[in-house]
Amino acid sequence: MDDPKIALSPAIAPPPFGAYSHGVLVPAGRLLVTSGQLGLGADGDCPADLAEQARLCLATIDAILGEAGAGREHVLRLNAYVTRREDFAVWMKVRDTWLADVAVKPASTLMIVGGFTKAEFLVEIEALAMVP
């Protein structure tokens, strides 16, 4: 099946720094919006490092997408929030691995924030997807 999304990369914009598109155009579909997902397992366990927390966030997003009949290829935008500037490269590596097999990369934003509801939370990720 052809991917209905179109990656947008205007000539005045620099190339993306990683696995993301500057914009994504979708002609039709149903909109799926996730809440921000924290790096918690179903048992409530929170790993100490950001990479593991990010993988848990994305695994939960995978489950939400699946429940809606969608997959990573339907994600239009990822918003990630981290508490430490030095985690920028770690987040990008986890995100890029998660999106490795996705042809049209979603738009992506990363913000450094002062913290979350509990000090052990290092990352929160939310997604916007178009379900066919």
C-alpha cells in the first residue's frame, strides 16, 4: 500500500538533523492524539536511564497505535520532553531507531523542561497520528 503521507521540506529550510520531516501533509484519515507517555512499565517500574524510559514511552505509543488500527508509519508528529540537555543525543538515537523502517518520517519537536510530576521521570513523549 502506498503511504498517503507526503513529507514537506521547503528549499529555505536546512536539512533535518535526524529522522524527522519538517512537515507532513495528509489528505484524509482519522486523527489519533496520544497523551504524553512516561517511561513506566505496566508494573509501575521506572528505569533509571533515559534511553530505557524513552523505549517504554514508545512501546506504549506502539500499543495505542495498534489499538486504533495504526502503526508507526501513521505518526505525523512526535513531541518529546526531556529534563536534561545532555539527553538530546540519547533521545535522537532512540527516536531514529524507532523510526528506522518508516518511509515518511514524522515531524518532531524536543523540548528541555524543568521536570515532571516525579523526579525519576526523565522523558515524556506524545504522538499525533492519522489512522487510515
